[in-house]
Amino acid sequence: MRRTSPFGRPGFTVIELLVIVAIVAVLIGLLLPAVQKVRESSYRTKCANHLKQIGLAFLTHCDSLGCFPTGGGDNELSVRTWVDAAKTNPAVAQYQAWSWAYQILPYVEQENLWRTPYTLPGKAAGSGDEFVQSTPTETYFCPTRRGPTVLRRTPGIGDKDEGTNALIDYAANGGTYGNDVGDFHGAKNGLVVPSNCKIRVRIEDVRDGLSYTLAVAEKNLNVAVLNDPTVNAGDDNSGYAVGVDWDHTRWANAAPARDRFDANVKTRALAATNFGSSHPAGFNAAFCDGSVRVIRYGVESRYDPNSPFDYVNMGAFQRACIRYDGQYYNLGDL
């Protein structure tokens, strides 16, 4: 029952006010998940677009230079490889010390960054490399997880990884770990191989078909220590430019998984070598033909480290990451 105030204006009883508050709370409870779902859908679409650009950059690199980009040299972050004494013309492909993410910069509208001179005007020698290492590229980040991020490592907790490094949320397909007696430097059956293998992976070397071979996908991370400069996370610390590193290249051995949350001080810095993302149901992946697909976390993944060459019994995901196993799988199985 509505009461009338001494001044003649109608008022609300406490019960009526509580009912209104309860209705508003229910509406907010109904709308918030819907808003979050719409936001995640938008983020996933933007993430897929980033991978589309990366996938097309791989193809353009192949058209321009005759091969796909490599994983870079032997964990080298100190200096790029150059083809001239003036250090103004970066080396390419299997002669490049830095990663695929650096090598495709000209094809994701970042050629000026790729060509940054070794020494910037008025700066100390080598400052050009430091500038490139520490400059993030928006295309390399999934908005569901984070925006463009630079990690400024705390002195004293690492060695070569100290410094200011621009990170990356995507990893190239490095094949299967056991391909060469568990040696990352020798893994050769994926799309991206270390440059010190001196192998040029050309389109004709992807014998299983471009549309059936994975090129680049989202990577799994520990979000409990995301962007934390005090934790030496081995899979998200060296940045996008370093050669041969889990920061930008992953294997198909372990099943893909959604980002983990591990705050245990003993295990939180452990590196992940598998693919994954912050998306709830699956992760985006670009294939060698430039197409982008969503791969679910429950994808069939079978790998026997005691029989690394047993391609027949591998799961669909491992088959998608080996470029020449000759084993058919249905894209719908991903």
C-alpha cells in the first residue's frame, strides 16, 4: 500500500523498495552473462582475424622467398642476423637467427619495424635490436587474454631472458618432440623448423596438403603468473623475437588445453609446450592454406614417446601437426 507523505507526495514502503532492488538484481544477473558472451564472441572473432593475417603472412613469405619462415637460431636474442656489414638489411628464412614472428613482420604491415637499423641514431650500438625486441605488435595478441604486452624482467632472476621483451600469444607448429630423440633443435616434421637445421620447408614439402596441416595457433599459458616480471616462466618470458623458444613454437605431443591457473610457487614457472588458449571451448588455429578453424580441447590426441615415428596410431591433432606423415584425418575430428 502506497503511503502519502506529510507534504502530499506519494512514497514507497520498505517492502516495495526491496522488491524493486531484487528485480534489478535479477535483471543484472540475467544480462551480465549475455554481455560477457557477446564480448567473448567479439574477442574470439578478433583473435581469429589475427591468425588469418598471420596465416596469409606465412603464404606471402613463401611466395616471396620460396619457403615458410623458420623458428630462428639457437635461443639467440642478442642480435639479429644481417647480410651486410652496415647491418641495415636483415637476413631471411634459414639464415635468420630470430623467430618466424620477426621474419613475417613485413607481411603484417610492420616492415619498418623489421628493417629497424642495428644502431638507432644517437643511441648505443645494438639499440636497434633492443627496440625491435621490445616493440609489441597487436596482431600477435588474443584480446580474450590480454592486449599488446611488454615484459620488463626483474634483474637477477634469469640470464639471457632479462631485459624488455614484447610477448606473443600465438605459437607455430613445431611438429612432434620425439621426432629427433627429443631434441627441440632437431624437430623437423612440423611446419616451422629451427634455422640451424638448414632446411627450407617449401609448399611442396607439405605433402599432407596445406588445408590439413596446422601452421600457427594459440598457445597454452599459466594465467596465474601472466605478465609477472618476477616469475621466470619458460613459455612466456623471452618474447616474440627470440630464436627456438616455447614462447612462439609449440609441439603436438601433449593435448591442447585451456589456460591453466597454477599459483604454486614450486610449479607456477613451469613451461608449457602445448597449444591452448583463454577461450572456453577451444582455440583458434591457422592452417597452411590460410584458413582458420576452431580446434576443441577434447580433440583426439595420441602420442607415444617410445614410438615417435608411429604415425599410424597418432591422434587427429598430431596428424594435423605433421606435414608429411601421409595419414588422412577428417577435419571434423578437430
